[in-house]
Amino acid sequence: MSFGQGGPPWGAGEGQQPRNQNPWQGGTPYGSGGPGHDPYGDHSAQGPDAGATPDWAALADASAARARRKRLLMIGGGALATVAIAGIVATAIVTSDDGKGGGDRADGKQSTAPGPSEPGPSFSSVAPPPPPNPNDFIADEKKDKAPLTADGLFPGDRITAGDRSYAKGSTHRTGDCAAVAQRGLAATLRANDCDQMFRATYHRDGLAVTVGIAVFGTTAEAQRAKETSRNVAPLAGEGVPSFCQGGRRVCLFTSNQVGRYAYYTATGYTGAKNVTPGDDRAYRMNNDVADFVFKQIAARGTAQASAAVGGPAD
């Protein structure tokens, strides 16, 4: 870089130096810094009496040297910044967890990062088949294969409902369903192909209930038999005298059905008393015995469905 002649014209009068005189001899044209003084150290203006003409070539060389130092500082600073960034990146790579577990660290020691976890148990995406429906087993004789006995349908020597207990009297089974029916029920049982009838009597404090379970081949047959008539013949014996026969007493008769089973009740007093619409004790006893029978039939379906779980499908 060069500079033009920017100073004032210097005359040849007394006290002035020739233009070709060394600027560092006989005075300091840029103040009192002396030899080696930075030409940019003093920026005060210089008037006509300041001394000899400056050496513009020396100034140009000094400016070029300063520019080179700036470039070197900038290059050096950039290099240091690059090295620092590279060091940060390297540290991040060495210390980061790549998710694979284990490995050597930058300092040569074994990493304590945990290894891959053990695989968990696998489950089939295929849903298991639903459990069998207990109602299916008591709906048709083709599935209802469990043994049928009076002791199985009427177990124990009494039944209990809440704080009430009823003793069991006589039990009976027959393949001639119509023979143990009264009035229109006999014809109904024959018309719907009743297979067999199981009866049992329960009693307490002068009241007795005979329940009869009629067994059919299908649910449809049992439904028809329940709807048309309900007069099952009472079963006396085992400490229970005759009741609800011959039209001498008013009794309560009901019918119901579950699956291929229709069941009937005859409830009445063993003495000279009639069942009336407001007779809570007679109605309660009738319902307790009917509920017990319903649960016994439903239990057949539950037991057979449980036994079929895991077995071959029908």
C-alpha cells in the first residue's frame, strides 16, 4: 500500500530539513515516540513547523505489516475455534449413548452403560375362543349329557333361603310324565314328548310344596309345555300328609322353564286351610323352592360348560 504526498510544501528556509533527510534523524516528525514508534500511535495533526517531510514508503510498509498481523490473528483465531468445536463434537460422540449399551470410553475404560434388556414374553395375536355358553348345554338333549337323577336335582335333606329352612320329604322319578299330572297338564306333557318327570316335596310348619321337573328333548318343547298348563300332582309321604288333591283345598300352582326343562309347583296347607292371595308365607315358600330348582338346573349347564373348556369342539 502507498500513500501520496499529503503533507504541506516544505520550503528551503532556515530551520527546515531537506526532503530526502532520514525522518528518524534530527527529530521525530510524528511526535516524541522516537525510533520504533508505531506510526498509528499518535493521530494529532501536524502543522508546517512539525519538521521534515514523512517517509511515505516506510509508512506504507508499516501499514502492510499491521494488516498482515491482523490477518494472521484472524486465521489463528479461526483455527483455534475450529479445533475447539472439533473437540466438543468429539467429546459428544465419545460420551453419547448410542442405545446399544456397553463399549469403550474415550479414556480407555469400559463403559458402564447397561446392555440391551432381555426380550419380554411374546403373546399370540390370535384371540382365544370364547368359553362355552352354559345355556347351550341345557338347551338340547344332544349336548346335555350329564347324568339325571332325583338326588342330583334335589341334593341334601333340606334347602335354605335366607333365614328360612325347609325339610325334604319324598322324591320320585317316572318316565310316564302324564301319570303325575292333573287336569290339562297330562295332555300337554304327552303332546310335547316329555321324557321323564322328577318330583320332590319340601315342608315347614303345616305348609308343603311339591316341585316337578319335566325333561324334554328341546327348549321349544319345554316352552310350549310351560305355557299351556301347570297342575303337577302333589307328592305326599315321608311325614307329609296328602294335600292339594280332590278339590277340597285351595292351593297355589305355578310353572316356569329354563332350557329343555319345565318345572311346576303345587303349594298348600296340609291341614284345613286354604292359600289366599295375601298369604305371604305360602307365596314366599313357593318362590324359595322354585328358585332352588332353577339354580340346580342352571348349575348343570355351568358344570358341563366348565368341563368342556379346552376339550374338542362339538
